[in-house]
Amino acid sequence: MSSVDITLSVVVAAYNVEKYLTQCLDSFNGLVNSSRVEVLVIDDGSTDNTANIAERYVQQNPSLFHLLKKMNGGHGSALNAGIKIARGKYIKFVDGDDWVNTGDLDRLIELLAKNDVDLSLCGLTEVYEDSNRDILVDLPDRLTSSGILSIEGVSSPELDQYYRLHTLTIKRSLLIDNRITLPEHCFYVDYVLILESTAFAKTALFSALNVYRYRLGRSGQSVEWRNMIKRYDQHDRVLKICVDFYLAYSGEKYKRDFVERRTLSIINTQYNISLLFNPDRHEGRKLASLLRAYLKRVSKKLYSRSKKRYIYCMVLHILGVNYQGWVNINRRRGLNR
């Protein structure tokens, strides 16, 4: 199949996901539009049976499934490798421990084939493994019925929450033409991908489809709070990449505002990790102070605009609030689902 025939490349980043990969890859079987999609499994140096499982799918359906085995380089490295070999007009990223709704993915392929857009956004379902509950995250009705929109009209603060790795499908040429590459040997690279792809996009298409099934509640996940403490240096590395992008970016004002808000969101998360999640209170204060000093040195604006969150987290820190206390506070405020 030539690249002009492929509407969508699905890049499945897979590292030691033998327990989940069958469910992931099974969700691509039965696609009506399978001739217009390729599923690229990027085995990032797994030490379990991940590659063998993927190879079985390649043997069963070589026109749909493809396997690339590489040395371990982290999540960003796997996504970079997928972007490099993808042939579709659009790229969607799926983690090997997640899966998709087959019917809605079929409809997304049809939607993408009929439109020319930089970003496509769909809803997702958060599947909490530890509590057996599913939460639907749907996009606003006013946007899903509006067709192709200018990014300017859909980059307001109340819509920032919908720009997530799991909601996005990105035009491949946008990634290639703007040389968007992700840091390797590092987690949390979705911050970079979302920030840069949205900053360079001009159009977006919101749909009522609910394609992605996002598995949560696993102890080994990068977003689990203990791992965020353990990988603080990786989060810090990504934060500084985003700050550098913010400082260098010279797009339209509404896009600069979006980039600033996203960057501040990452900074706020860093305060949470250091001052509230970290059980070593002394180390947490030290890390937060280092972040304040860094921001003061590189950007007085970010330093000033993140001060309120820093003070808020510091007050909670002094009061002895930890991760669970922070969760309880947000639940009472209606911020936790």
C-alpha cells in the first residue's frame, strides 16, 4: 500500500506490556476501514513477551500490523521512531496498555479521510483499574457540531483540558515540517507534543466520537504520584524544554497565551510534586526553591505568574498536607472525578 492510501497511522508505544498488549491490538481487529490504517507497534526494548505478542499479530494480518523493535530509549524515543516510519496523513498515539473503541476509530478514519485539518480531537474514556469505574470525557457539544475551526477560536482557557495526548490526532506533516521531536529516556513527553503541535496548528476538528480507552490506577504508571516523585528529574527536564519553547515562541498572541498557560500548568504540577507529594518535606522545599530560582533567572513573567500557586502549595505544605490530603481537598472542591 502506498502512503497516499493510508489515512491514519496508529503508533503503539510498547514497553513490557505483555499483560495488556493483546487487548490493545485486538481493538484494531474488525475495522471496516482497515485498508486505510496502519498499526505500528514500537517495541522499546521490552524484556518480557511484548515483541512476541506483537509479532503474532503481524503474521496474522501483515497489511494492518507492523512491528519495529528497537533498543530502549523511553516513551519519547518510541514515539519519535513511530513518527519517522509512519506513512499516514494523520498520526494517533496509543500506549500499549490502553486500547481503542473499534467502532469510533472506524468513524474517525472516515472523518479524517473527508477533511484536511491540523488537529482532530475526540473524547476518551478513563478506565480506573483499581476501582472498576469508567469516566467518559466528552468534548463540548457546541464544538463537535461546528466542523473545522480555527485554532484561534478553540484555544481559550476553558478548553485547555481537552488537549491531551489521548484526545489528539495530528497531521503528520505538521510534526515533520515543524521538526517536532520528543526527549528520549524520559517520561512526560506528552507535555512537549501537545504544546508544540497545538502552537503550530492552524485548524482543529472536534468530534463527538469517544475513541480512546485510557487505563488508570496501575501502580507502575508514570502519572502515579509515587512515580512522579521518583521521576522528578524527568518532569523537570520536560518542564525546562517547555519553558525554552515558551521563551522562543513568537506566534500570534492567542497562541502565545495558550503556550504560557500550558507551561504554567506544568510548573504548577511541579510545585505539587515537590511540596505536596514528596514525603521528604525538607527535600521538597529545596526542590521548590530551586524551581523558583530557575524561573526568576529565565523568565520574570513565569516567575511572577506562578507565585500564587507556589504560595498555595507552600501553605498546604506547612500545614502538613500530603498527596492524599491534596486529593481530598480537590474532591471537596469538585476538581477530582
